[in-house]
Amino acid sequence: MELATQALNHYLDAFNTFEKSAGGPDWLRELRHAGFARFCETGFPTPHQEDWRFTNVSAIADTSFHLPAKNAALPSHKDLEPYRLPGAACQLVFVNGRFAPSLSLPGKLPEGVKATSLAAQIAENPQEIRGHLGRYLDIQRDPFCALNAAFLEDGAYVHVRRRTVAPEPIYLLFVSTGGSAPAMNHPRNLIVAEESSEVTVIENYVSLGSGVALSNTATELFAGDQAVVSHYMLESEDRHAFNISTLRIQQGRGANTASHSVLLGGALVRNNVHPVLAGEGGECLINGLYIGSGRQHLDNYMLVEHAAPRCASRQFYNGILDDSAHGVFHGRIVVHKDAQKTDAKQTNRNLLLSDNAQVDTKPQLEIYADDVKCTHGATIGQIEETALFYLRSRGIDEISARSMLLGAFAGECLDRMKEGPAKTLVETLIRGALVEVAHPAKVRARQTAS
């Protein structure tokens, strides 16, 4: 209890300091105060809560994070070169949660498409975002969402007007620079795709340097009637970093959304995806891959709400875990009373590459309608020895054979992505992660142990 009180006092000091310099209209200040009040009520979640049953965040709760200084030195363009995305319509860079215009590449967006920093939008035209910002994110349910609302200051704002198509993706690069003292940032992103529009948005979270850092991000995505939106959440941060992300999707009639998540880095990562199919005939794809090694903890929490009739959702998540890594898949589909003719499917598949790797998987269905088609399932296994023997019998060495089988398993995630710069980037990231888990030294260690 004493530690919890100390933690809340630390965040109270940080919030009071933040409030003195944070600007914005009165309604935004009310959002911040409501978020912080809720966080003070609940504190950090514990494994005693069902939604956090498999994830202990005490490592975050026990660390005294500070907000980074606004005048901190920025990385160079050369530092960011490995993380650039050829083919993107524009590239917005955020360093420790704040927009860095000198490092961003504005590109040329089609007429009717806006991509800027949320802080700039708040300063220049806050009324444009008032109807959406804070409307969908549930700060009552998740303390990290409440904490994000409390420190709401900057992030990305993407707005696509009705009947507008953005052919190239909008790329958002979030960089944590680390440092000697633990730092935290709370990016808030707002994506508004109006009626019959189409857009792809990529959020990429990376680290420069090593150090304990917390990135607690929240994205609110509104897809209007008949809109088509693809969202990518890519995470490959330093192994000392913590990443908590929430994607809250609100879908209109006939809207089609796709969420692609790829978790590769971090010490403790929690990825929340919460779409609400609020309009008749909507479709939603939730597609993800997590690859962990060492002592990584990668948690995926999916809550899909079917609130309107004749909607379809698909969840496909694959996990590859090595060493003492711990993976979590907690998928929940809720079909509300009026959501007749719902078609929902949920699948989680996992490969464990060592005896110490662990996965907890919990697919759930909660159905209050009587005319639905819903299925769920989960599998946990190892690389098939028969397939490995088949490849080796044809002259392929063990490392290459393992890489081929792991690549095919991970490739299921890629197959659900549209061709383009986003898929190319994901393919490169996955290839690099698989090299580590199929490394010759690790294979020799397994052979010695057996």
C-alpha cells in the first residue's frame, strides 16, 4: 500500500507540473482531469483483474518515470535513416511523444487528406477534433488509457474527407531515445476517415539507444460509413522498454477496417485492440504476430464488440516464443442483443521453441443474440519434426530448414496484408526477428540440452 501511495504521489507531482505548461481549451483540460482522477481511483492494474490476469505490470508501477524535457536534444536524420519508409505519402516523426517537424518528411498528400501533429491541431483548430477526441477511448475500463488522457498533449492527427482516397500510406514514426533516468511518453493519435474514404496509417515504435522507457500510447480511429481503413501497429523497441498501446476503432455502416499488429521488441508489451462495429454490414480484420525471446512478455488483448446486425469480424494471431519468453492472447468477442446475423471467427496459433517458453491463450465468446455464427480456437505446439526431417533429407541444413518453417508460420500474417510499402516494411522486420530465434548458437544449445 505504501508503494502504491508513493507511485500515485509521483504521478500527482508529474501531472501538476504538466498542467502548468499544457495548453488547450477548457474541454481538453476537463478530459485531462477526468483521466487523472480515474487513474487515481484505480491505480495500476493487477493480475487479480480478469483483463490483466496473465500480465503483471509491477515493473512499470514500481519505476519512477519522468516526462522528458521539451528542449531535449533531437536525433539526427542519419540516426533515423534505417527507419524511413520509401513509398509513404508523408512521414511524421515523434521523439519521446512530441512532434519533431525538423525530422519529418511532409511529402505531398492528396487534396482532402490532412496529417499533422495533434498539438498543432489543438492550437490552430480545436473545434475540428472536439467531436472525436476522447469520445471513444474508455478511460473507465483501462488505467493506462486514463493515464494517457491525463497527459494528453501531442501525437498524430489524420483526417481524410469523404470520398477521398489516399493511395500511399501515412507513416508515423515514434522514437524513444532512452537515457540515464526512466522516461515516459503518452502519445495520443486521432484518425478520422469520413464516409467512403480510404487510407492506410502505420504506427512504428522504435528505440534509439538503450534505457528504461515507457511508451503509453492510445489511438482513436473513426471509420465513417463505407470507409476503408488499414492500421498497422509495429513495435520493435529496446529490450529495456515498456510499451502499452490501445487502438480503439469506431465503425459506421458498411465500414471495412483492418488492424495489423507486429510485436517484436520491448521487455513488457501490451497491445489492446478494441473495435466496435456500430453500423450495419461492417467488416473488421484483426491480424497479428508476436515473436519473443529472452525474457520478453508480449500480451495481446482483443475486445471485439458487435453492436449492429450483419457484421463480420476475423481475428488471426500467431505467436513464436523462444527462451523464457511469455506470450499472451486474450481474445473476447461480444455480440450484443441487436447484432443478429453476426459472423465472427477467432483463431490463435502458437509455436514454442524452448521448454521454458510459455503462452497463455484465452479465446472468449459472449453472445446475447440468437441468430449468429461464431467460432473460436487456439493451438500451442512446436516445430513439426516430420517437416523438419523432410527438408533436411533433401540436403537443407537445420538452420535453413527451421528458418523456412518459421517463415511459413509467420508468413500467414503477411498473407493478410495488402501489397505495398507497409507489407514490405513488416516483411523486413519479421525476417530480422526470425534470424534471432533460428540463430545457430541457439540451435546448438538446444541440441546440447537434449
